[in-house]
Amino acid sequence: MAKKPIKKEKEAAKAAEAAAKEEAENAAQAEALQSGPMLSVLAQYTKDASFENPNAPDSLRSGLDAPQIQIGIEIGRQMMEGDNVEVTLMLKADARRGDQVAFIAELEYAGLFAFQGVSAEEIQPLILIECPRMLFPFARQIMAEMTQNGGYPPIMLEPPDFAAMFREEMMRRAAEQPTN
């Protein structure tokens, strides 16, 4: 009769050991997640927005040709304290019919991002590719609403290839570096 309690104690000890091992593995996984690279969005906001409709209401008459629209996209960045950076997506839509301005829409939409566990080589692609990619859908919506509120059909911007823009910027910088 004494063997049954010992067997139950061994089973209980094994179960406790397995639970402790599982808890240790879970803690290790949580620590790995916390110490791995991380990008957090701390805030998103409109820094500046402008819509100019200088020839309204004449430019809004029916029967006019659709204006030719030039789109410009730029990315700005400013390092803040700690591992934080402000990334600004600057969008400009310049619409013309011949030499006459139909409208000009400009938007500076920014986000404050925090980085953790990111190496120096990884930070520039994050700032110039991933951060603008996260901001773009919101900026696109604001531009569409601005043009629509100005009396025009909403501009539905195609998502730019931020990776290609980053590569072009890096190639431009490399070309500007003096060779020894």
C-alpha cells in the first residue's frame, strides 16, 4: 500500500516539473519578443494641410476638360529624443488646365515612431520605407477628402513604391560621395 502514494508523488513531481519547464519556455519567448526589433507608432497627425482653388467657381463649370494633375511625394524625418523619430509624408497635387491652375492640394502628414532593438543598418529602411507605408493610407484619405471638398472628384492616389524610393535615395547619396 505504500507504493501508491509514492507513485502519485512522482507523477505530481513530474507534472510540476513539466509546468515549471513550460513556464520557463513561455518567459523566454516573452523576453525574446521584448528584446527583438520593434517599431511602434506613438502618434499620427496632420502637420499642415492646404487646398487652393484660385479660379473657382469658373474652374468648376461642367463641360471642362479634366485637369492634368502632377503628384509629388517626399519623405521627411527628424530624430527625436531616445530612439524616436518623426516621419513626415509630404504630398502635393498640382492640377492645371493648360496654364491655368485648377487646384493645388498640399498635405504634411506625420507620425511619431519608436524603435527598439534595431541596428543602425536597419533603422534607415524602417524610417524611409515602413514608416511612410504605415502613414500613406491616412494621408491618401485626407487628400481625397480635400479635393472632394474643393468641388473636384476625390484624388485616389496609388500607393508609391517606398522601397524603390529608398533605393533611389541611397544611390543618389552614393553618387554624391567623393571617391578616394
